[in-house]
Amino acid sequence: MNRYISVLLLTFTVLMVSCSSPRDREASKIKKLEDQLKGQDASPDKQKLDELLNLYIGFVDKFPADTASPSYLYNAVSLCIGTNNGEKAMKLIDRSINEYSQSSKLPEIIFLKAYVYENLLNNLGEAASTYRDFISRFPDNELADDAQAAINNLGKSPEELVREFEAKAAAEKNAATVK
């Protein structure tokens, strides 16, 4: 009887897997790998990160009209940024802007483009231009203040930023004391 139940379960599992669509199988692979990586420590397996990146891009290539594709492309951009792969991130950002210009993630993608120019590609001129473009296109976005702060601090060393912060804090303290 136990063997009969095992055979039935195996048959059911095979049927379920074979009946799922190619899209669902790809999404399932992505979810499984994302879950595995979430369980890892601060330094996840580079091979698994590369595999996940390829799964994201492969899904978008195979199912460009799928509603999940803009999010998977956004995740691929984030993964490239997290692994300091600025050139790949920029290619995926441009793809996202060109292919998914109506995505709800567009403001974040444009902000990330400026971030990549600034922090991964060290192109401060393009970073400033892209931050300004972001602010003009999305002035009410929650990242608009961050974009303005980034413009104000472009090219400054951490030491300069600390000195400016300390000077501002001291000036505010003095102003409060005078009142």
C-alpha cells in the first residue's frame, strides 16, 4: 500500500510539472534561487548570483510582454549594482528604459542610472545630468530630494562631507543657543 501511494505521488508530481507552462517553470526557477540566496549570509555564492542574473535576463528575453518582465529586469539591474558590475547594470537600465518606459519602476530606474554613473562608472558629469533629468521628470517622487543631495555632494570625499555635516551641526547649535 505504501508503495502504491508513493507511485501515485510521483505520478501526480510529474503531471503537475509537465502541465505547467514554460513561463511558470522559469518563474519557479527564479523564485527557488531567490529563496536560496535569501538564506545565505552577507556574501552569497557568486555562481548562484550569476545564475540568478541569467535567469532574470532569460525570462525577459523569452517573455518580454509578461507583466513580471519589468520587475525581473529591475531585479537584474539591482543585482548588477550589488555586485559592482556597472557596465552590465547600465546596459540593463537602458534596456529597461527603452522597452518598459511605462513601468511603475521607471523613476527608480532613472535614479539608478544616475547612481551607476556616479558610483560605479565614476562619470560625474553624466551622473549630474541624469540626476537633474530625474528631478525635472519626477519632481514629486520620494527620491527627488536624494537626487538633489547627490548633485550637491558629487565629487566630494567622505572627509569633506563629514566636515560639512559637522559645520552645519555646529551652526545649528549656535543658532539655537542664540535664541
